[in-house]
Amino acid sequence: MHGHHVIRCGWSQGSVNLKTRCGISRLNFRPCLGTFFAVKVFLQMVVVTALCLASCARTPEPRAAGPLRHEAYVWQRDWNPRVQAAVGEGVTRLDGLTLLAAEVSWRGGRPEVLHIPLPYATLTNSAVPIGFALRIGAFHGPFRADDATATLLCNLAVGILEEARAAGMKPVELQLDFDCAESTLDGYCLWLEAVKRRIAPIPVSITALPSWLDRPAFRRLARCAGSYVLQVHSLHRPSNAKEPFTLCDPREAREAVERAASFGVPFRVALPTYGYRLDFTSDGQLADIAADGTDDGNPSSLSSREIRTDPVAMAGLVRAWMRDRPTLMSGLLWYRLPVAGDRRNWSWPTLTRVVKGQSPRGHLRVEPRYPQPGLVEWDLLNDGDADASTRFDLSVKWDNGILMAGDGLHGFELAGRASISCELRSPEEADFLPPGERRTIGWLRLSTNTEVRGELFHRLP
């Protein structure tokens, strides 16, 4: 047609005849079934080889080493003088702070907002960057970018930043801390996009869990945010009172960080400093969790178990990441800022050691005091740099006099009374003494004014 050759293919008795319209034979061969299989296998090998070469040629994830940036959360709702003092110390010891500014919870499907009254006067001269967090309780939908719920969140975000700027502050970011179900990450992205549009150019980051990394929707969510905080603590809860439990598993944390690096989005890692009191029912089931620094006791029908973050394990993580980490991992965010009197949180000496990758240790010793002739008071002191368990018994001896009276304090009990010796036994439930603190654990009244000697022995389980 139009002077072009037309190829015709005819099959005849196993031969192939290819002819042009002019009748000139161009190719004549006998196909073999084995030939076709050989060609097929050859092509498959070529494809597999090409894929292997492409995999080998893929550029590895960039790595980094050296000191990390260390920031901390301030999550208190009540900024009492102790919290304000802690923040004043935090801005001199850390590289940044993130302050809880507001919290949204849901009751009967309707939002309830708690505004945190922040003392901006104590923050305006901060030498380190300060960001603000908006906490959002569990919400299961529906999600829209322009409905009443989204508008409420956008207005809250704008209000938080405007209030801070009006007080003379320069917010560096807004962090959304949303208890989002893994199945609704796409809906969360709608909220995130709406908030970003309203507060631009202030950056928005989100908190994320390692389980989110397995969801296809997380890639879009992370890229929409531009940065996120990977929380690697409190990922599990014990199912019963005897189950081994840790607040942060170092192996799981390292694995999560490597997975997070594959998304190509900068992230920080949130590590714990706190502890829990877990209350269990008589059949061993978890009934309640107390995570704040106060201790109002638990019902007598419940048994308790104290769980604390291991500072030695966290120091090991810091050291490992100082030696080698993904370049996209930009720093650590500690939850939470040390505050004096917070029994379930590290103190400053502990955090100061850990951020350097150094393992802190508690160190207990006893010291007698003689306020009156014949009266001896025993103090327990921690001159280490980490909380120390008080699960120790004190053996006391003297050379002269008779023990007239005595008693234990702070859970210790007087026991093992003999002519020239006795013991102060620690309580069954271990307590902890923060670094630099002193606690009087008992007193003895002797018939004469004599010197006493004391020695600590570790309390066996």
C-alpha cells in the first residue's frame, strides 16, 4: 500500500514463510519449541539482573554523627512557681522547649477546650526556641477541611500563636498532638492542611507513633506536615500485674528510627523521662495509671506497681545515635521537663548526664545525727546523679547503753532488736530518693550518749 512492503506470515507444516508483496522470500526458518523457552528464560534473567543492579546502585540513606539537639516538653496545666523555675532552668540547659498551650477533648461528640494560662512574662527573654503544642483527644470522624470541627481547630491554632506574639514571643512552630486512630490518618491530613493554611508561614509538626509508619496514608501525612516527632515511648501496656514492662524499648526505638528515615521527611524523636504507677485489680488486671508527679494513694482494693524510665538505657540510645543516625533525625524531645517535687520524673542531674550520653547512677549512704544526748536520727542520702531505690535495710550497732525506744519513718520499721544492735527495715514496696535529697528513715533513744554505726544492706526480694 502506497509503495510500502506488506509482510505476510503463513504457517505451513511447521515452517514460516515471510514474503513481501513482490514475492521475494526474506526469511525462512523452522521454529523449535525449545528455542522459545530458551528465549523466555533469557529475557527473565535479563530483567532480574537489571533489577539487582538497580538495587545495588541505589543510594544509601545519608548518615550523621555527633551531638544531638535536645529539647523538652512542658506539659503541665498549672504553671506554679516550681514549674516556672524549671522552665527558667530549662532555657539554660536545653536547645528548645515545647509548651502545651491548649487541649481539646470530646464529650458526647461535642468539643471541650482547655486553655493553659501561660506566664509569657517569664518566657519572652528565652534564649532558646520555643514552640507550642495543641493537644487533641481521640476523634473518629467524620473529617472535613471546612466543617465546624476543623474551623475550631484552626481558630485555636491561630489564637495560640497570636497570643504568644502579642506577649512579645516569636513562636518557632505549632505541634499538633492528636490521638489519631491509624485508620483515620487520611482524615487527619485534611485537618493538618487546613491548619497549615491558616497559620502560615509558622511551621506545623505532628506527633506520630511507630505503628503509623506501616500505613500507606502516613507518607502523605508526613509530607504534608514537613516534619514530625516520632514518639517511641508508652507504646504498650501490661496485660497483667506480673508481665515484664518497660516504658521505652531501646531496640524498638532504634528500629522505628531507621524505618522513619525512609520517608524522606525530617523528624525528631520523643524519649521518656517519667514513670507510672500502675494499679491492678485483685485478679491482676490493669485498673488505672497515675503518671503525674503527685501521689494521692490508691484504693485499698488495688495493688500497685511503679514503672520508671531507665536512664542508663536512654543514655545508651543517646550514645548510639551520637555515633550513627539517619541525617533526617534532627534531634530529641524529652517528655517531660524536670520539675522539683515531681516524684515520677527525672531530676536535672539525671537528664543532664543522659543528654551527654553518660550513664547516671544513684548512690545511697546513711548518716547519723545527734540532736540530743542519747537521741540518734538516721538520714538516708543520695549523692549520686540518678534516683536511687530505697529498698535497703539499715543495720545499726553500738558499744554502750541500752535501746530505750525507737521507730522507723517513711515506711521503714524498727526490727531485730538486740542488746547492742537493731535494724531499720525498708518497706516492701520500693520507693526512690532523687539525687541530692535527704530523708530521715528512723530514730533511736539510747540510755547513754554513745556513738552508733550503721551499714546498708540491699533488701532481698
